[in-house]
Amino acid sequence: MGDLLGVAVLGAGHIGADHIRRLDQVVSGARVAAVADPDTARAKEAAAGIEGVSVHAEAEAALDAAGVAAVLIASPDPAHEEALLAAYARGLPVLCEKPLVPDSAGALRVLEAEARLGRRLTQTGFMRRYDAEYRQLKSLLDSGRLGRPLMLHCTHRNVSSPPGFTSAMLVSSSVSHEIDAARWLLGQEVTAVTVLRPRSSAYAPAGLLDPQFVLFETSAGTLVDVEVFVNCGFGYQVRCEAVCEAGSARIGDGHTMVVTAEGGAREEVPQDYLVRFADAYDREMQAWVDATRQGRVTGPGAWDGYVASAVAEAGVRALESGHRTTVELAARPELYAGVDR
Amino acid sequence: MGDLLGVAVLGAGHIGADHIRRLDQVVSGARVAAVADPDTARAKEAAAGIEGVSVHAEAEAALDAAGVAAVLIASPDPAHEEALLAAYARGLPVLCEKPLVPDSAGALRVLEAEARLGRRLTQTGFMRRYDAEYRQLKSLLDSGRLGRPLMLHCTHRNVSSPPGFTSAMLVSSSVSHEIDAARWLLGQEVTAVTVLRPRSSAYAPAGLLDPQFVLFETSAGTLVDVEVFVNCGFGYQVRCEAVCEAGSARIGDGHTMVVTAEGGAREEVPQDYLVRFADAYDREMQAWVDATRQGRVTGPGAWDGYVASAVAEAGVRALESGHRTTVELAARPELYAGVDR
Amino acid sequence: MGDLLGVAVLGAGHIGADHIRRLDQVVSGARVAAVADPDTARAKEAAAGIEGVSVHAEAEAALDAAGVAAVLIASPDPAHEEALLAAYARGLPVLCEKPLVPDSAGALRVLEAEARLGRRLTQTGFMRRYDAEYRQLKSLLDSGRLGRPLMLHCTHRNVSSPPGFTSAMLVSSSVSHEIDAARWLLGQEVTAVTVLRPRSSAYAPAGLLDPQFVLFETSAGTLVDVEVFVNCGFGYQVRCEAVCEAGSARIGDGHTMVVTAEGGAREEVPQDYLVRFADAYDREMQAWVDATRQGRVTGPGAWDGYVASAVAEAGVRALESGHRTTVELAARPELYAGVDR
Amino acid sequence: MGDLLGVAVLGAGHIGADHIRRLDQVVSGARVAAVADPDTARAKEAAAGIEGVSVHAEAEAALDAAGVAAVLIASPDPAHEEALLAAYARGLPVLCEKPLVPDSAGALRVLEAEARLGRRLTQTGFMRRYDAEYRQLKSLLDSGRLGRPLMLHCTHRNVSSPPGFTSAMLVSSSVSHEIDAARWLLGQEVTAVTVLRPRSSAYAPAGLLDPQFVLFETSAGTLVDVEVFVNCGFGYQVRCEAVCEAGSARIGDGHTMVVTAEGGAREEVPQDYLVRFADAYDREMQAWVDATRQGRVTGPGAWDGYVASAVAEAGVRALESGHRTTVELAARPELYAGVDR
């Protein structure tokens, strides 16, 4: 079985360690060949018990390690650009956790570097495209059974925000998932953003504008609204309703068990994205491994990562100015022609 | 407006007082003309503030009071037979709370008395026939869209049983509603009963067999199962699923508000039958008033009251013997020809 | 029973005839004493079979008819102002279908006339305040269990729009219900409106901007969004989700029967507001009759009717300009102090 | 990566081919080392494209093939016994599709053979134990939050039955899943069975008793009822409601997408068990591979396979006699002490 895909994982923190476990135990056809983290103790712990893995402090050393044929980037966001360029220099296929690069200027540099290679190496980690419910919704929209989509109503709620989470990050970090999901579901680009500020919850940290209500306009005139509320207290809840000309379809209220007790019927709401989207992460990585072993690149690419950054930046400007803000995108290189459906 | 229907209400206890309020304030076309209760203080309190009402200790005095044109019987079950015969003697239309008469022998005497009159005067208080959900289900079954019904799965749950509630009363009192509902929904008679005894809940009073699982066979071979659980703790829950040849239909899980908080999405379950079936009671009484003012009798009649008693008695025998017990019914008088749909 | 409330009904069209039936057959404590409609044939037809009713071509003649003690206005919107002033001149309590007066200037004249009387005579026909689900939601919000409300997400969908329905009427007619419901649920005034225009459905009449997405800001900073879509094709659907600091609550997805057949589980969606809100109409009118017989006025009043008109007018301006538009209200007369909860 | 578990798959039919695909593409840590099927063309087709696999006509040849360290039995039911004994003779761990052996006498022989080995080699393919909803329900029951379970209401519906499906097979084949699930959920043995026969659907093949209603009593007095309906027409639907002392919990109505169109809100019902339980099959096989690589055996074992056969046989006798039939089990060998939770 010499053809197992040897993967170098950059970053052994929360999600990095989870991805190492996933590659080792869940995904077929791949093995963890190298792990890099400046905190080598953490890297060693994440790699413990995996046969034939090497551990490194430097990302580039991991890329050059024996048996490495692909790269998974789960390092802190600011390290993504350098890691991507290093992978491109070696011709290694990459699965890069979102955001591709935190700022759109950096994302554009990455994009152009890949475009110069003349072939795609990058899959960006928008794992909602691999969630069963989102795929079901997209399949329905693509079928045309409900006519054209006119509006998307989205909800993105977290139990509580981590320390240091800023008002801008509700748009740039949380809503970036909805940016990609909306583009993918609709096959349309986002053209303008408005951010409204309802009164803030008393349970949000002082000064944090939470919740926010974000409005996206698309190239085809579809209106996308997103409630983002990162201190909602009760659970991790991601919903999407597509309102079309001949019907509407809703995902995200799915339940698996109804418990009737103490005067009410109750469905559990997951508390965490790793729970809600566990299967999507599994499927995403399996899809990447399968495609990579066949020499192909599928799924959201560098262009999608760049657009998400650019729209999020416009969103942050809209939040700060209080005004509708148009989105300006660079010309799309030939390599990324066509909206990825 | 001299044609408001003057009603004598017999019994001013829990449900009697509620019906007096209903006739006075909710139902149009009727007025409370007389109230009878051996506890005249209770009768006076229930009649307080109603114009033109007389209060009596004796039921017959109320029937003879000025302005009385119809009778509502809400007195204790053992008093029903005498009250019904007194109403018949005066030719007064009657709405009689269930059970018509607690034992089937007495119910049969009442039935034969009405049959001798040669016209129907009696509506029996099976108010589920007036519940919007049950009507929706019956209308669907009658439409034939789902083919013939093969099974009914029923649930009848109460928060807790009142003092003095016996194992036999789970069948004779609680399940009597399902007996009538099944006959009405299916248009079939019940032919045999079996009662199974799951282990009892630790929250049921000592010695009470609760829950029970009751199986009815019908004349057309439809199987009806009823979970009756009168100390379920969490609410008053009545459900019915009709399994048909071409689909199934379920009522009783209907919700009106979903609250998401504290890690779950929750729907309230009503705690009481007066809450769950408030509209059914209103509609039942309005239907009775409307029909009576037009000189008609509609809805479940004395025959239905008799059958419910007879089936319940067979059920109690089945509970006690542990065996399947067949149901024997008297010949149906011509007056009650045809199953009431 | 001389104290049945004699009601003059102005207007015997679609909703007028339905209200006449409701007063005659559903609501207790009232009777239809007079009916007025310029089309007296229509008035006679609606009044047929009602004892002691008189029929008139002129509204004022009906107000002066024998036995009239209260007025129900169901005439065309432009006739409301004159009818209200005529009722005030006679000191008659009024239940006036929404809108109170179509334009806010007229509504203000009516309001000031009632204020000069020094007592309230008017209940405005915002019947959602009487809907069981809305009341359940309001009761939950008032309890404080979920903390302060931060956002309301509303949906208002109709199967199809009637002939002559204009883009402005989506705001001024359809959304006026949400305007009142939001004010009532929140106990807050609306301070600004923005109307967004998603691409229009191919199934909407040519030129009609349908759907629209309307945003209301309130005095306390709560954000209210309303999807209004009057040619959605599939049903009449009214939903409201209140997002609060400690949880969210949603109404309008309530179902009563689930049918599983042909590869799916299906719940019916009502096709018409008279079906969806039948009970609310019943309860509204009963509440009005009960209060009127006791010499009281409850429920939404002339102030609420005026505010709804003023907000709707701002909404139409926002639709036309494409900009956020602030709402300017007249000073509230002492008579209407306090938000009506 | 020499430690990938080499698996011999016996049987390359419908489910065998699906399991070969699963082992090859979905499950990590394993590879298909050999495939056996009397129809070697079919075996070759199922093995096509898999590196290092050998194809055989005889099961024993596959067990002896190079690289085989474990066996997956997906051959026709009557071949199971011989295959199991051959695996035991070689000390190979086995995952055996249900039924372990179709008749309880044969199952007992297998069981005793394994007991003589003194260690467990067998996992039986009751994959519901690996379904996320069933696990959620079991976890809730085990937590004790709802008190002791009193009843299980189960539904097992198929779109249509395959050719040759007999009345006895509704019990012995379809309901065998509920037999194992009930034992596992409750931690109790089944002690008696009764089978009731509602009238049959006109859409069932002539002579087939479909639906049936099966009642199981357990060692602790819990009552389990199962509606089995294999020609329900609308979908594959598996539900389970556990009624406990302090609440009830229901699985199997879970939905992921609600589509509102054409007058109703609709959730899809899967048409096939491979769709409904795809994840459970994946998880089952992964669990087996993981345990086997670690030299352990987990999950349902030969004892569970034997008991399911014995209970199903009693069920068939109950169906044929029309009477309650007690279940007699052989003494449980020490190796299988304790109910497997």
C-alpha cells in the first residue's frame, strides 16, 4: 500500500490536532507523514502513536520531510501565506484551513502565484460545501424545481465568543462561512454589503457589537441576510432558508431525537461546530485525499478564498461606516474561470 | 331575541362550572336558565352574575324551571341515568357528559328509553369529534386518499392520576375517549379487547397498573393500540397515527411555538385536557346549541355512549383476566341505524 | 336578554359579510342590529335570516337605527374616516377594520377627534394581537425569561396578489400587520424604515417589486426584518422569530397533522388568512363585544392605527427613495399614554 | 503501513459488493485482501481496481489467501455457519452480516464453538447499534435521566417487499433488527412474543400478512411493540419511542431539509436502508477494523446473534399459532457474561 498519501500537517493546535486524528483514524487513503509546529512538544503529542511520522519546528522542514506528498495548513492565519507559497514552490497540493489568507491583498498574492504555476494546487477549507444538509439544499436549487432563488435568510449563532473577539471579526471570521456558502449555493458573486447593528446583548462582552445583521447583494440581485450572534448562549446554530420563486427550502433545524419531559418536547442543539459539522470535516478531507491521489484539485479553491476575504473586508468597512459598501474584486485569472459549482 | 336556548345545567362541579361559563360567555344562541346541584352554594357561585337564572338543589326542579328548553348533564356519573330519563320524560334535548351511564346495562336502559320515544334527544359528550386535529384526520381518512386504514396507534398520557384512580379506570375512564374516537374515525365497531401490563412506573401510586397497553380489534380487521399512561409526569398528550395502505397520518404532535434556549429547542406540552381541548369543548357545545335550536340532534348519541361503556367493560375484564376478550353488543335499535360518521 | 349588544355593521362586502356571520353565529353577547352598504342588495343578502336587523344604504342611517349601541366598520378604507367621526359624534364604540384611515394625516384627524371626546371609543382591527401563537410569544417576551429582544425576523407570504396590487401596497397594506405586531410584541415605537428590493419573482405581475425585504429600527434599538412576498405561490405563511439575549422563540411553523405518503412527510400550509387567523378574528370580536358591554375599550386603539399608517407611509417613501427613512410621529395625546401591552 | 488489516470478504452480491467498496474507500486502517464468491465473475467485478487482492470461488481458499487477517461474511445466510466455523478454525476475527445463522440451533452450534475457543472472535452485523440516533437514545436511557423504560414503540416500514418474501419473514428477517435493538437499548432479554394480524394492505402481494404488529415482553417487564409493514409504499421508515417513567424520547422522525412548496411543507423520507443507515454501516465497519487491529472484539457478538434467531423463531411460532409464545434460551456461556451494553 505504498500509495497512501503522505501529508505534512502544519500547526498542531486545536483544529490541527483534530485534523491529524482525522487523517490518521477516519480518512482512508492517507497517512500523516510529518507534523510541524513551533511548539514541538505540542506537535509530538499530536503525532504520538502514528507510525512513520516526523516532527518539525519549521513548516518548510516538514514540507521537505520524507514521504510528504501533500500539505494540510492548520497553522495560525497569519502564517498561511508563507506556507502556501512554500507549498507552491515544491508543487505540493494543499488543503488550507479558512481563511486562505486573512487579508484580501495577501490572498491575491497567493492567487497570482498559483495562477503563474498554471495549475491548481489549493483547496480552501470551506467545509460547509461538504455538509449533507447544504449539499441537499444546493442540489435542490440546482435542480430548478423551486425556480430562481430570490433571498437567502441565514442564521449563524455561537454559544459565546472567545476572548479577544472583536466586532469586526463577527463579519470577517464568523460570516466568512456564509459568504462562501452563499456564493456556492447561488453561483453568484457578492456585489455589496451592508451591516446593521441591533442593540447588543447584555451577555456579550462590553463593547462588542453582537448580534449584527449583515446584508449581501449579489450579481443576480439575490438578497442574502445573515443574523450573526456569537453570544446567543444556547448553542451552535447554523440555518439557511432559500426563498425561491416556487417555494422555499430550509436547513439547519434538523433534529435526530425528540425528548418529551418536564412539560415540553425538546430537541438538543449542538454546542459546538466540531459537533455540528463533524461529518462535513470528514467528508472534506476524504474528498481532498481522494482527489489528490488522483492528481486532481476539486472543491473551493484559492479564488474562493480570495473572494471571501475581499467581501469580508468590505463587510468590515460597512460595519464601521454604517453604509452600504460595494465589493471590488480583482480580475479573475483564467485558471479560475467559471463559478465553482 | 326570545329564541336564545334556555339550558338547565345539572351539576356545578369542576366541569359543570366550566360549562356554565362556556354557555354564558362563549357559546352564542344559548343562555343558562337553571342550575342544579345538591350543594346549592356551589350552584349559586357558578350561576353568579347570570341574568334570569334559577338555582335548584334537585335536578328535576331545574328541568321544570321557567325558560328551560334543553339540558346539559354534568353531574356525577351515577346520576346520569336518572337525569337522562327525566329529560326524556319532558321531551328535552340533552347534552350528556361522558360516560353516558357508567355501566353498559344502565346505558342500554337509557338507549331503549330513547328508542321508545322514537326520536333522538341525546348528544353524548365525546368532544374529540369536535377537535380540529381529529376532524382533519377523519376528513383525510374519509377522502380515501390514503387507502384503507390498517392500524391506529394511540397515546393517551396524563401528568398524574387523581386520588382514588384505579387500574380499571385507565380502561373505563381514560381509554373510553379512544374507544369512541376509533369507532368514529374508522366507522367500524370494536369486536375484541386485550390489555397488556408493562411494568409500572415508580411514580404511579402503589398498586396502580400504569401504564397499560390496550389492543382493540375492529369489525373490519383494523388493529387499534392505545398506550394509556396516567402518571407520565410531563404533560397531557393525546396522539393518534392512522396507518393506511397508501400512507400514514399523525396528529397530536402539533406545536405552536418553538423556544430555543439552554441547549435545546423546546415546544410546550399542555398540562391539562381543558387546555388541549378547549376549542373542542367550545365547538361541541356550539354545535349542540345550534342543532337544538333547529330541532335536530347531531353528533355522538346514546348508542355511542352505550357502545363505549360496553367496550370499556370488556376492556376491564380483559385487564383482570389477562386474556383477549370479545365485545358483545345488544342489537342496535332502528333509531341508531348506521355508524355515525 | 335585552342587553345583547346591538351592532351596526358598515360594509357588506367580503370581510363585512364574514363579520356579520361571525357576530350572528359565533360571538356571544351581540346581535346584528343594522347593516349599511351602498349596494343594498348585498346588504340584504348578508343580513338575511337575522332577526330584528334593519338594512340601509347610508352609514349614518345605520348608526341611527333602532337598537344600535356599537359600530363595526368594514367599509372600503377611504370611507373609514367619515364613519369614525360619525360614530364619535354619537358616542358609539367602534371596532374599525385596519387600516384605521389609509393615510396618516386622516388617521391623525380621527385620533384628535377621539382625544377631544376625552374617552376611547375605538378598537382597531389588528387581529394578530388575538392570535393564540402571537399571544404565546408576547407572553413569553413579557415574562423576561429570554432576556431583552434584540431582533425580530418576520415572514409574510401570500399565494398571489390581487389585481391592482402595487409595489407600495406590499409595505402599506401587507406589512402594516407586522408594524403593529412588532410594536405590540416589543412595546417599542418604530423609528426608521429601510426597504430592500431583491430580484423579483417571475411569477409576480410585471412591474411589481415582489418580494421586498423591509427593515424597521425601534426606539430601543431592536431590529425588525420582514420578508414580504405576496406571490410566493405555495400558501399563506406568517412567521415571527424573536431573537433575545437568552434564547429565541419562533411561531408560525405550527402544524396539526403530518401526512407521510409518496416519499415524504407533509404538513399542510393554509392558503388564506381567513383560515390561518379564523380563531383570531373570532377572539377579536368577542373581546370587543365583551368590553363594549362593560363600557370599556381594550385592544389596539386609534393611536395604534395612526402609528401604523405613519410607519407604512415612511416605508413607502423608503421603498421609492431606496434610502433609510426616519419615522416622525405626532405627539401622543394624553388619552393614549403608555404603549398598549 | 504494513499493518493495514487484510480482510477476506465472503460474498460479492448486493451487500457484499457495497462492503468491499466501503472497506476499500471509506474505512481507514483496512484493505480488501481477498474476495470469495462462487460466481467468480461477480467477485472479480467487485474487486476490480483494488491493489493486492486475490479472488476465489471457495470461501476457505480466501481465508487462506496471502495477507488475510480477518473475515467479513456477506455470503447468503445458509452459508454463514460453515464460514464462521472455518474462521474460528483459523483464529480469524469475523464480522458476520446478520443473521449470524438463520436458525437458532445452528447459531447455538456456532456459539458453542466460539465458547470452546475461549475467546471472542465474532462481531454480528446489527448495525443499528452504530446509528447516531440509536446511540443518542441509548445514551439517554443509560443516563437514567428519564427513569426506567416502560415501553418501546417501534415502527419498521419498507416501500415494498422483495419477491418471495413470506409472512414469517416479516418477523424473522425485518423485525430481527428490532429484537437486537430492543435488547441493546434496554439491557434486557426478551421472554415472550405475540404477533397480531391487522387486516392486510391491498398493496401487499396476495397472501402476505402485511402489516403485522409484534409484541415482545422482556425480563424486566418492559413491553416492546413493533409495527412491521413492508409494503407501506412511501419510504423506508424506522422509528423508536422509549416511554420512561419521567419522560419519553423518540428517534426516527429526524429531518434535514424542509421544503415548502405547492401548499405544504415537506420532508423527504429515505427510500432505502442503505441510504438511511449509510453512516451506521460505515461506523460499524470502522469500529470492527479498529478493534481487530488492536486484537479486541467489541459490539454485538455471537450470543446476540443467537438470541435474535431464537426470539425470531418464537415470533414465527407466535404468528402461526396466534398465541403468546415464550422464548427459551440456552444457558449463556461464561464468555458472554453480562448483557452487552
